[in-house]
Amino acid sequence: MSGIFGFFGGAADKASKPAYSFETLQHLCTRLQSIVEEEQSNRENREEILVEVIRQITEALIWGEQNGHEPNFFDFFCEKNILADFVRILGLDRISKGVKLQLLQTLSMLIQNIRRDTSLYYLFSNNYVNQLIATQFDWGDEEILSYYISFLKSLALRLNAETITFFFNERLEQFPLYIEAIRFFGHRDQMVRTAIRNLTLQVYNVKDESMQRFVLKCSWRTYFVHLACHLRELWFKLDAARERCVAGGSENDRRALQEVNEQQNDLLMYISDVLSMEEVALREALAERVLQYAFFPVLLGSLGDGGAASGSLVRPAAGPRDRLSPECALFLLHETFDIFRSTPALLNPVVAALLLQRPPADLVGSCWRPPPPCPATYQATTPDVSAPCSADANSVAALDDGAPDEPGAPVYGRLAKVALRGGGEGAEGASDEAPRTQLLAQLRSSSDACVLLVAGILSACLACGGAWPRSFLSSSGLLPTAPPEGGGVDGGPEVVLLVVRALERHTSLRVVVLQALVQFVLSMAARAGPSTDGGGSAGEAAWLEAARGSARGALRSAAKHVRSYLQGALADAFLDIFAEEWEAHCTRPPGIKEACANLRCLSPQAANGSLGGAQGWTADWAFPGSSERQHAAKAIRVFLLLRQLCHELSKEGAAESKVDVAMTSSSGSAGGATSSSAARNPLHVLEEVADGYEDQRSVELGRQDRIVCAVASAEGRQSR
């Protein structure tokens, strides 16, 4: 599309560019009309002349417009009705591609360069521009499409409350600029997609009630449904690309995964932009459609079998493109919370369905039913172009998808509002049918990527927690409540306890997953405070004690695992490995949000020995390879992470003590853990308590089993 913007580059660069006279323009316009009136057979042979005449007329008009002393240039253009000739030429049956390109280019340049309002209003009057917009070209020709899209972009830049009357016909309910533009929303060319999305945002910002009503009605029936169908199609492509990578895909497969992820992310960002508009009805209509066609049946529906297990909800058999893998669904859910954190129209229904223990039955049913089929208008013209065109926009049949024909009160939004306000209590749905059950079950998944992503989703929910009542966060298990009268920890946040228990499977989790789980638990400990009624403090104490117990058990298991490497081939190298892992432990780990947004969550769980530098893997994202040293290094990192967690959760966490790996295992103590890079190495021995040994002192080595010393290299590194 870059050729469009260099339209007058060659001529403009010439210092001796001639000025156009009024007589020259008269001659050119007369020549144009004579060519138009010639017989078809003669005109075909002179199309090159026609292109040159149109080009020179355009240059003359812009020159006259930019030189204010010649306003009669455009007046003459209007008087001779040259714009009508342009429209007539485009409508000819066997017009060449070159003439079409020149006319589209001419109109784009005129619209961009005209300064006087009267001149601009003439261009937009008499419906000529709308006729040009509605002209159906060969959309498979990329060059024609690029010039056409540039023409639409130039019109969108001139769109405001005054000029909207030239494009929207309220009596006939016609708006070609919007109707024709949205047909290209999912085009394969990124520049086309970006231009169309910017155009729609420009339309939505125009303050005109009649136009907004038409746009809302039209978008509800076609455009918003097309957006939702395209979004879920991109999700299925993302999952297919993930499967190819897992199966040992090539570098092309990894690039395809990255490309599809960027496309669906861009579309989510665009939907977020629309949901942030001031027009409430438009926001609610878009949210309802993407929830109905994509988020509920595809994302939440891919988490598990739902009500099929209990029998109270009959879930039809899913087709091959109805569901995503759990890893892909969780990855996209985390992205949803990140992008839509300030758009309650979409996020509230998702949160209500995902986290309530007893969500409304209508929300649950929407999750377990297969997604509605794409309408016949979706990609009806070509794989890149949907229908209807502006001539057929008012004759589109209503969709048979269970939704009302006209946009009204948001069904999902209303259900979510009531459910969130009441904390989910009293809902008719059964807890074993709720997506929440399927979500938390992923903490026990054999795929540690699912464990990581669940922690990321829960962390994102807490980050947005200010938008929801504390009663909802407590009932969903994210914040503590007062314990039951009979005692126990039932009043604690179930979610945190499940995350802590997931740490007990540390041998099957990558380091990056363990880092995220530890960060989540510690952030929960920092967030959980007393509720307004004072009952939260008792609940906090209860769940903290339960969390400490689970964390200590995980730490004892990790310490026992580390102790196994004190004997055998690694006995002499153990202290060096420990020092290296302590140094790595003291570096700042990636945040939960950063880790969950990484495409490595969708990639294979590579072993350390098979990592290639081109893939950008690090040891924290990989399982140990065949080397025993790698296994020992991972075991030590796990121990240090769990040690840090226990220290932060302990009531006496401020007191620092010296703990030996073997002593920790034998005594079961979890004390002495430290956090942050400022913490002291557990193997550090202070000089004043080093059994009397000091620098420059001679010692007898005959009866000594071990001497603690440090050797400083020229690079400043110390080896113990």
C-alpha cells in the first residue's frame, strides 16, 4: 500500500514544477468529458490517455486548493460536475484496472488535501461518494483493495457530527461507509484489518443518535457476531499451531504460533477498545455476542466435562472444532483478565461463571453447550470478505441463535450483576457443574503449564478484586472468611490451600511454575486482611496455619530430595552447585503475569539438555535433562523456594537462623528461610564464629575432617 502515498512524489520533488492555469484545467475537463462520451471501442484504446487526464486534473485541483488565490479551480470542477463523470467511469463494464486505481487514488488525494469546507461538502453531496463506496470491485486483487481501503481511510478522517449526514441516510437506513468497511474486518492483510478497525472506532465516536441506533442494530445482527466467530477461529488456529509445536514442529510452526497469537491478541485489544467507548448500548451488545459465541462455549467450555459428569446438565457431543486444549484455554483466559480488567461488561459475566461455586444455571448452560454456528454471512464473499454488502444490509435474516432479534438488556450482564452482588449464594446451579470446579481441578493436572496458568488467572482476579464485592471474593475462596462455629479451616480461602498443596508435587513442576505458585501464596498472605465485620482475622489465622502446615510438608519433602545428592558422585561438587543455585535464587524471578503471558506456556516441556539457544529457553522453563547435576540443581532451587515460602508464612519470620540442608531434613524444621536477594546464604559462616579459624593463621590439618575456606578468582568469583 506504500505506493498510494507517493502519488505526487516525483513531480513534487522537481523545483521547476509548473503552476497550473485556469485555462489548463478547462482544457483537461473538456478532454475528460469527450473521452467519456466516445464509443466503447475507441475508449478502450485510449485508456492510457484517460488515466493521464484524470491525474492532471487531480494535480490541478490540489494545486489550486493549496494556493488560496485560485479558489475558482474547484468551483469550475463543481460546475462541470466532473465528480459525476468519475462515478460514471468507474461504473463502465470493461473499464481497465489502471483507470480504477487512478480514480480511487484521485478521490483519496482530493479528500485529504481539500481545505475549504464548501469544497469538501460538494465532494460528499449528491451521493456520489456513497455510490463509489458501494461499488463492488475484484476484492481478490490486492492492489485494488489497497487503494479502496485507502479511500475509506481518507473518508473516515473527515467523519464528524456535521459530515455524517452525507454518509448516513436515516430515511432509507443506508450507511455504505460502515457496512462496506466491516466486511474486511478479518482480512489476512494486517494493514487492511488495522484500517477497518480504526474506521469503526471513528464511526462509534460520532455523536448522532439516529446513526448510532442503525449501527447498533446492524452490528448486533452481523458485525459483532462475525467478530466473535473470527475470534474463536483464531483460537482454534492457535491451538492447532500449539499441537504442531508439541509434536516436534519446525521453526515455521513456532513462527506460525507467534503470528496467530499476535492476531488474536490484536483482536482482543480492539474489542477492549470498543468496550471502553461511551456508548453503553454498543458496549453491552458486543459483550453479549462475544460471550455467547466465543468466551462461554469455547474458553470456559474447554476446561472440563462440566455437567456431563453429574447428569443434571446434558452436554451434547463436542465437534472437532468446538473445544480447545486446557493449556490453550487457560492461556487465553489469563490474557482475557489482563486485557479486559477495566471492562466489566465482559469481565463480570466471565468471573461470575468461572469463580462462583453456584453460578446461575443459564451461565453454566452457556458454557457446556457447543458454540452457535457461524452465520451464513460470515466469510460469504471470500475467505477474507464477509457479507452483506450495503445493498443487502437491510434484508439480512435474523439469526437462529436463541438471542433476541434486536439488542436489548444484556442477559449475561444482568445475571452476573445479581450473582456477584449476592456472592453467588442462593443460586440454583450445582457446584460440581460449575466451571470453577474444572478450573481448580487443573491444579492437579499432569501438565504443569496448566498449574502455572491457573495461578496466573487467580492472581489476575485478585488484581481486579477492587471491582467486585468482598463477599464474592470470600465466597469464591480467594479471600478468607470467619471459620465455622465448630472450628476448622473451612472459613479459609480454599484456592490458596489448593495452590499450596500443589507445591507438594514439586518434583513434577518446573522452576518457573514453582516461582509463580510461591509468589501467588505470598501475595494472598499480604492481601488477606480483616473484613469490615471483623470476622476476617479469625479466618486469616485459620488458613495461614493450614498453609504453613502444607508448606512445611512440601519443604521437608524437598529437603529430603536435596539430601539424597549429598552422597554419591556429586558429593564433592554439591557445595558449588548449591552456591550457583543460591545466586540464581537471589535474582528477581519473572512475575506471574509475565510468566503466564509467555508463549512457552503453550510450547513443549523441553528438557534442559535439549534446549537450543534459538528458542530462547532458560533452565527455569525446562525440566532437568539426563545429567545428575541438573537434577541436583533443580532440587536445590526447589528447596530454596519452599524455604522462602515457609519463612514468609511463619510468625517468627523476622528471626534469621543458620540451617543446614541435612539438619532441615532430619529435624523437619522449616525455619531459617530467607527471601530476596539481600538474604544471607544458608551456608555462609561468619568469621567470628568459625571455630577460631582466621586469615594468616597456621593450623594443624592432621585430625581435621573439613576446613571451611573460600578461594577468590581473578574475576571476583568465590568457590567454597
